[in-house]
Amino acid sequence: MSREQLAEQLGITAQYVSDIEQGKKCMSMSIFVEMSQVLGVGLDYLAHGTLPEDPAVDRLERHLRQTSPLDRELAAHMLLLALEAAEAMGPEE
């Protein structure tokens, strides 16, 4: 999406979007929320450039860090096989 398209959807000028990008201006909370909706990203991502934490991923990471490199590689291989099998079964209902 171009700066001009984003500005149009938000009802602001392209120059204002540019100023926000460059840190010259701050946006209101309402524009911040609307921008996240227009861009299809969460507020965390828009503010910090990071995706929200996923408890399942965090749990796996904690366990994997406590294993040997060989066990980590084996676990990664097994997980990838399981994910491929789940994907082959089709979308969840």
C-alpha cells in the first residue's frame, strides 16, 4: 500500500503520514488504532515492530533450550513432519 493510499483511507494527508514515519509528528490514538486496522496488523506490531507473543511457541522454546543440540534437531524434524501432516489433512473445521 502506498503512502497516498494509506493517507486516503485514514483521512489524512500523505505528508502527515510521511511526517509520522520520520518521527516528525505523532499521531492521535484514534489514527493509531485505525492505521492498525487498515494495515491489518496489531497495535503491538505497529508500535514496536514485533508480533505478540505466542504462549505455545514460548513453551516450546523453553523446553528446546534445555535439550542437547542433537535432541533439538530431532525435535525440530519431528515437529516439521507433524505440521506437514496436519497441513496435508486440510483446513481445520
